[in-house]
Amino acid sequence: MATHTTSPFLLLLRTNLLFALRKIKGVRDQSRFLSALIFLFILGYSVLAFWLFRLGLTFLTKFPGLGVLLTERLIFLLFAFLFGLLLLSNLIISYTNFFRNRETDFLLSLPVSPQTIFRWKFVESILLASWAFVFLIAPLLAAYGLTRAVPWHFYFFTLFLISLFIVLPGVAGAWVAINIARFLDRRAFQVLVVVIGGGLLCSAFIWLRAEPISDEMVETRVLAVLDRLLMKTQFSQFPFLPSYWLSQGVLQWSDGALASAGFFALVLCSNVLFFGYLSFTHMGNWFYDSFSMVHSRASILGEWKWFQALQKRGTVFKYSRGIPDQTLERIKGMSSDVRALIIKDARIFWRDTTQWGQTLVLFGLLAVYIVNLRHFSQQLTNPFWINLVSFLNLGACALNLATLTTRFVYPQFSLEGKRLWIVGMAPLGLVNVVKTKFWMASLASLAVTMSLIWLSCHMLRMPFERTLFFAAAIAIMTFTLNGLAVGLGALYPNFKEDNPSKIVSGFGGTFCLVLSFLYIVSSVLLLAYGSPWGWRGVPLYRDALGSWLGFVLLSLVLGQLPFQLGLRRVKNFEM
């Protein structure tokens, strides 16, 4: 009698799909209010993004003689940058999924081939890295299609192209992750990566640096100025970039050139089939070799010369104090247990290559944002636009702060994992542990946000009083968002997962992200409405005082309430 056996890869796929569906159902059953809030947030973002994209594209199409050119160049540029972001995202997530994941450790102990495990982790990494890309690009493509009055089949064809497109950065990210995994934990390689990254940022800054444009040139030679502005973006039209194939497919299909669009779709499809086939059939052994090397490295005690030197001193079991220990010891009033907790968290963060890798990516994007702000200051003369750009800058800085708190601060309590009982039995106590994490995260993020707001205001040539205004606002937001993240992290811990990305993507992390976004939007609108410089041309100090009182009250409620509830939960926590 013939027996039917299921493929191990299909079994893994079906099991994880059922697990995800039951997890979504569990979130819905746990709190219908939160589920409705998340749904309304997604719907509101989609509608708002569609409306903004529609306004922008309509404005560009009305630009005399150059609307089509500008729209096409923006689409090329957008997909080129998104391709780069997808590549970085796939690299970081693939490394975490392949080499820093307990499920991978468990699967490799089963009688399952490494190729099958690699296939599942490869698919999972692409899904985790690409869902945000689809979520971001859908309103833009819908607005573009409506602006160009495309036929109904344009949207299905575009969806097909995007499905092909996201595979290529997934393949490249997985290949790079497997190859650098053998060297990533080595100090020399880490320094080399930082140096190369800094060199690339400097090169990008020099290449994208805009030459000064005088008012006379703007008035008399518009075409020449526009040509100079577009010349720096020609790299996005390099024919061998996958983003170029996607952009051409979208543009050609919207223009009715179906044969040309089909050609670029076939180019994408052929590359996906070729590189996807190589990944599914030949990268499993490379993955297993890299996994073995990552998990079989000798510890620092295995360095014979260092160990021999310790033997001569008679301090084999005594570790010398490092620079962080010596620095914190100079701070008067800090107890030894608080100092030990801070050093522990800092060392865990540094040893997790995926954590500081994502930090470097985030700070790289912030550097690009700061560098490009100086282009706005050359054209800001109207008080209305000066106020608008300044408050948009405040919102951008606050959103970057929310990214830091949600991604890095929220999972701190959950990352203690099954070792939480050790921390809980320490003289410090769990309540003081949570308070220490809050102050440590607040001070660290405060240094980042204050530097960011000062640099951005300096680039925008804001006067001192406006810089002080925005610095005070971002300081209050820093403590509020950190209190929200730490409090919700203690209220909704996840001790079963050691991957911060998966902890953040759970129930509490999503709730933290939604509340942070709503708080930032409300705060910026409150402060903008009561701007002391007056939107209607006269000073409105009474409105400014009222808006600040409302802003401070909102910050106290949203920052203190979750934090105090989290402390109460931790105080009665049973380990």
C-alpha cells in the first residue's frame, strides 16, 4: 500500500502559517478594542498616504512641459532607494534568522536536510523584510494609477512585478549574510565594516552634494537648473538595476506599451527564476558550513597568550575592568548594582551584531536626512513655509525617536528571558531594574534626539529661541516615548522569544508603535496650532500657553500611566 509523505519544506510552511493565523486570532480575542485600533490605524495610514501621493502626483502632472519627466524620474529614484533599503533589511533579518534563532538551532538537530531548513528561513526572511515595502508602496501605485487613468489590469500586473522584485534583494541579502557570518563577530571585521560604511556615506555625500543655485539662474534658466538637479539622479536609471526593470515595467504598462512592459517583466522573471533556483538548490550547504563556524568559535579564554599572561600574574579567574566599568565608577552616587546592570545591557547590545547593525543603518539614514536639510534653507523666505518646515522637522525627529524606542527600548525587559529570575533575586529588585532601564534608555536617546534637533535647526538656520522651543518639545517627547515603551514592555513581555524584531512585531510592540504615532501627530498639531510666532501674522502667546499645557498634560498621561502600570505588574510578577 502506497503511503503519502509530505515534503518537510511544505510541512514547515503549513505549520508556521497555521501558527501565524492562530496568533492573529489570539490577538483579536485578547483585545477587540486594540484590534480595531490597529485596523483603523492601517486604514487611516492608507487613506492619508493615498491622498498625499495623489496631491503630489497631480501637482507634478500640471507642471508645464516637464510633469511627465519629473514623475518618471521620481519613480525611478524611489524604487532605487527602496531596493537599497530592502537589501539592507534582508541582510540583517537573514543573518538573525539563520544564525541567531532558536528555531534554527532546533531544526538543525532534527533529521531534516540543511537545504530544507535554509529554504524555509529564506522564505521567512523575505516575508519579514518585504511586508513594509508592500505596505508603503501600495498607496503610491494606487494614486499613480488613478492619476494616469490606467486600465484595471495595471494593478494586477504591478502586483505581479512587485512579487518578483522582492525576491532579488532577498537572494542577495541571504548570500551576503551567509558569507559574512564567518567574520562578523571578529573585532577587526567590525571595525572594517564601520570604516567602509563611513567611506560610502562620505562618497554619497560628495556625489549628491548640490551646487549653489542663485536666484538669477532660477528666474532665467529654469531648464538648465532642472537639468543640473536631475543629473545627480541618473544612477537610478542604470539598466542592470532590478529597480530599473520594475520602474520601466510600471511606466510602460501605464502608457499602454504592453510589449515593452512584458519584456521588462520577463527580465525580472528570468532573474528571479535563475537566482531563486540557485538559492533553493545550492545554498543549503554554505548555510550549514557558516552556521557551524559561527557556533563553534573559541571564546576569548582560548587565546593562549592572554591566558598565559594571566597565569603569570596569578589572576586566572579575575577579569580586568574595562573602559565602561572605569567610566561609570567615576559617577558619584551610582550604586554598584545599578552600574553592573548598565554594563550588562551595554555589553549584550554590543555583542548582538544585528542590534548595532540596525543602529548603524538608522543613523546612516539620519545622516542623509540632516545633510539634505540644508537645501531647504536656501528657499525658505515666507514665514508660513518656515513654520511648516520647522514643525515637519520636529515630527521627523520625533518619528525617528519613536523608531528607536519601539525597536530597541520596548524589548529590553523581554530580552532578559528565562534568566529573569536571576535578575529578580538580585538586591536591586525587578522594580528598580525597570526604572534603571528607563533612565538608561531615556538619557541615551536624549543625547541622540537633542543632537538631531540641534543639527536640523542649525541646517534650517533657525534662530536660537526657535531652536530652544523645539529642543524643549523633543526632550519632553523623549521621556514620554521611553516611558511608554518601557511600561508596555513590562505589561506585555515575551520571554519565549530572543529575537528583538519578533518581540516588537507582537501584540505589545504593535500597540506601542500605534500609540507613539498618534502621540507624535497630536503633539505636533498642538504645538503648531499655538505657535508663539503666530500663523496669522500676530503673536498668539495665549494660544501658545494653552497648547503647551495640553502638550505637557498629554505627555504626562501617555508616559506615566503605562510606566506606572508596568511597575505595578513587575512588582507582583511571579517568576
